[in-house]
Amino acid sequence: MESGSYVAIKYTKGIGNVALGKHAWQSSPYVTELAYPGLAVDGDKTTTLLQDGGNIYFCTHTSTGLTPQWWMVDLERTYQVSIIVVWGRERFGWDSRTKGLAATVGIGVTNMHQCGDQFQGSVSENPFNFTCKSPLVGRFMKIFREDSEPVTLCEVEVYS
């Protein structure tokens, strides 16, 4: 008989959106600090980047020209994640800024596992979902792309 080891991971079964109000960060700031990462977990599903004529931003936005681009949230506890719902920016650049996005979940910020498939949809799919093929256990959730297009997210919800 072979002996082995295993790792037991304790996780919480969340009720509702477990990302709401949690700490988020991103790969780079936009030209203004007003498009900060926390806008994607503030509960506001407005899908325009900013208020017309003003400087009130509703969506997060990374800088252009850097690779890779990413946004991440710390769920503050370990959850079994099943579905990630994303509201993207409706106006300028919707298709180019959402096609190619992928989502990962992990116990830490490295060695994360992909939830669902890379998004290849169209503007009519807002919001869109990443549905994990099987639930993933993790504390951190990251949305990323491998090219230099910015990540622009208006709201992200994570369900256990």
C-alpha cells in the first residue's frame, strides 16, 4: 500500500456576490486615477466609462500598450467559485476590449486555474459569464488578456 499526502482546503459557500465591495487592483492605471479597480466591485452596473461632460467614472480601465493586462479581486475568504459575471463598457471599443478576456481563480495570486473559456462573444452579450467547468476553490479571481488591449470592466460579480 502506497502512502501519500493530501491537502485539505477549507472554503466557504458564499451567498450572493462574494466580490461586492472587496479590494481590487489592476496591472496598470489609466491616464487618470479616477478609473480605479474598485469601480468593478462597487455594485453599480452602469456600462459607460464616465459621466458625459464630467469626470465621474463608472468603469475600471488599464493603460494601453502593456502586456499582459489584468484586473484582480481579493475575495478575502476562500470560496468555491462557480460563475463570474462581467459587465463591460458599452460604448467605444466593446468588442476589442472584451474578446480574448479570460478568468482565473486561485488560493494565491500564482498558480491560478481558468474558469470557463476565453470570451469570444459580441457586444450583444453584456453582461457575459465565465462558467467554471467544475467549481474552483480560491480566494483570488483575476480577469486578464494576453495582448496589449486595455481591460475595461464596469462590474464583476463572483458567485459560489
